[in-house]
Amino acid sequence: MKTNFYFIRHGETANNLCGVWQGQHIDSDLTQNGKLQAKQAAEKLEALRLEVLYTSHLNRAQKTAAIISFRCDLPIKVSAAFAEINYGVAEGQKLDVLKQQYPKIVDLFYNPDSKQYDNHFPEGESVWDVLQRVFTKLDKIFEYQCQKGYQEWNIGIVSHAGVITSIMSALGVENPRVNNCDIVHISKDEAGYMYEEKL
């Protein structure tokens, strides 16, 4: 049995344009370009015949998911497991300021190192924390599929850059990068998880 997980980063937001570090407690609406990006992602996803679309509970992810759901006629399930990393004191701060105050922490979020997954801002989550909650949820989805006896499932997940790049790093991708509404294909079967490709 195999589950194909298609992670979609949310569309561009006003905070993305302003260089503001978003997380779980800082949110902003999609820009017009962000809405267009979501429509373009939906066009790609339509051909994959997804079973369901999961989304982070954050506004920017849910707005992206709604656009995709409308085009692909998909039910939406909201899960905090796919929320952006809690960046603690960094949330709402400008990136250039954070690079001065926390240069090593910022660099490790942009360039994850599997030997330093405890990296986190004060009062925030580490990459390890994020991987635990995300893979626990993915395991449950896979287990449910196995119980139902479905041979192959395609699942969409609207999430965030910090989450998606952490997963990619954990699966061996060096210097992972995802732009707004990039789609990253990850699979799981009895042998484990595998990074497949960026669509």
C-alpha cells in the first residue's frame, strides 16, 4: 500500500511581501498574486485526483485550500498538525532584524541540519517538535488507508514553508526551498517515507 502526500505551501501573503516572519500566531491575507498562485496550483492538482485536502488551521492556508477545493471539488479537513512552526519571539519581526539578533537560528531554519533539529527561537518550537507532530498525523492517515484496504491514496495538504522544508530535510533533501504554492510530493509505504519530487 502507498500514500502519496502532496504538500502545498500557501499562497503569497502581505507579510511575505513585507519580509515579516510569520508563524502560528501571526497571519495575513493572501495577496491577489497569492490567490492566482492558488488557482495555478489547483490546476496542477486537479489531474492527481486527490481523495481529500487537509489544511493547517491558519487563515493563509485555509484561504489557499478553499481555492483549491473549489477547483478540484474536494472536501477539506482542518488539522493543527500541519500548522507553521511556532517561532516564538521571532513572530511578527522583520527578517533583516532577526538576522542581526539570531543569525545562527535564522540560518538553520533556512538551511536545516539533521544534527541540529533542536534549533528554535526563544519560546518557540524546534524542527524536531514539528517533525513529531507532522509525521504522527501522516502515520495515522496511512494507517487508516491500510485498515480500509485501499492500495493507493493521493492526499493534498496545504501547509507552510517551515513545515515543508523540515520534512524535506528529514528525508535527505539538501538546502530545501519552497516558494508560495509549490507542490512537494512525499510518499509512504510499508518501507517508510520517501521524498519524490517538487511538481
